[in-house]
Amino acid sequence: MINANGKNYKCYLLDTNIIISLLKDKEDFGSKVMNLVLTDGIFVFTATTLWEIAIDKSVFEDFKRVFLEVPSILVLNEDEIVRKECENYYNSTDLSILDLGIYFNRAQFASLGIDVNKYIDENISSKRSSSYKSSEKDYFKKLGDKSDLGFMNKEQYQDKKVVSNSISLMTYQWIAQYEAGFAANLGDSKEVLDVTRFPSLLSKSYMYHYKFMFPSRKGEASDLSDILVVGALPYVDCFLTENSVANSLREIKHRFGFLEKLQVYVSRDIKKL
């Protein structure tokens, strides 16, 4: 939630497929999404989503035309979010979406003396669009190589404590990979790590388990973008996404109470509004 001029605004995170549907159907679905969000909120996007959209230049041009004119926030990449969570570990206050992103609009870029199209092309399009799928597959392989948790059998899956411990363990492993110095210092002091202070990684760990580790669910490299995007969920109020991700989030919320305040929408929900 963002407070501006004495009014609270909800933060709506949109995934790639919702944005593309919005741009392709501006009159019906698109207008419903715009009306839903702009009534009481602000759009939020992750770098991962922008990398995916940048693959199709025509769609990306439409994206810039629409979203550079409305209130939007671009979330920092996952490395920077984890670094900020690490820096905030001992603080009594939690981070907000404003700590983890920049205003993504023409006026803000202009006030900083930045040409927005040049900025996007240099920092997103040219660096990521051509290699996104190959880097996604590489990352998928690295996750498998670095994680020794493997797949859960039905008995493990039914044991809530086992699943919860596994989620915490994976979160710890990722913290050690992202911030090795921080993890080492914590270990030297024999202090117990509070994984809840890294909500972005905890959120990703939940989704990783539900996409890859449970029986009868075979994850694919293409699912990794879902995992990267959900790292921003602890910092937003609403998430507009596809059915498979929404179903996983509802199960996580129901079973573990994680992200219990998050409102999750899919296309059919929006069409009813």
C-alpha cells in the first residue's frame, strides 16, 4: 500500500500474460484492468516481466506507450531486492515497495535527466531479450545442480512440517548464495537466521516447491519466470496472474497462511468486474 496526498493506493502486480492480454484487447479486457487498478491503485512490474515483453518489440512499444503514461513502479531485480532485505535485516521496520523500485513513468525519468526509451533499450531490451530463454534454461539447470532437496514423495508432501522445513531450508540456501558474507557472519556468531526477514526469497521458495518438488508436478524451465516474479508478492496488495500460478498461491495461502492478505486475480475474475 502506498500513501500519497493522504490517500492509500493498492499496489497491483501484473504478470506477463495479463499485460499482453491487456495490450491486445484494449477495449474489453484491457479497459477492465485499467479501470480496476486506476480506481484505487498503481501498477507494479518486475524486471523479469519486462525482459519477457521486450522479446516482442511491437508488444513492448505498446507497453511503453500505455504504461509510461500511468502511475507505475518498476521493481528492482532479484539480486538488488535480496541485498536490500539483507541491509534491513536488523531494522524494526519492514521494507516497502517504494524501497524496492523506481517510478516507471515519463515524468520521473525526465526529472532525472534520463531518456526513457534509451534507458529501457540499454538496460532491458538489448541485454536480455535475445538471450532470455537460453539464460532461463541455464538458471533452471543451476537450480537443480545447487539444490540437494530433490522431489518429495506423497508422504512427505502430506506432512506440513516437513514441507515447511524444506521451504525454510531452500530459502536459507538461496540467502547463502546471494549474500555469502552475511550468511558466514551469522554462522560465526551462531545466530539463528530468521528467513522471514527475506520475504522475497521465502516467496520464491514456496513457489519453487509447488512448481517443481511436489508429486505429479513436473516443472519446466519456462516456469522459472513465475518464480522470479513472485519474489515481489510480499510487497504488493494484489496480483493479476494466470490460473496455474493463482491455484498454487491459493493452496500456499490456505495451507501455510503465507501471503494471506494478498488478493489474487485471474482473467475470468477481471472480466466479471
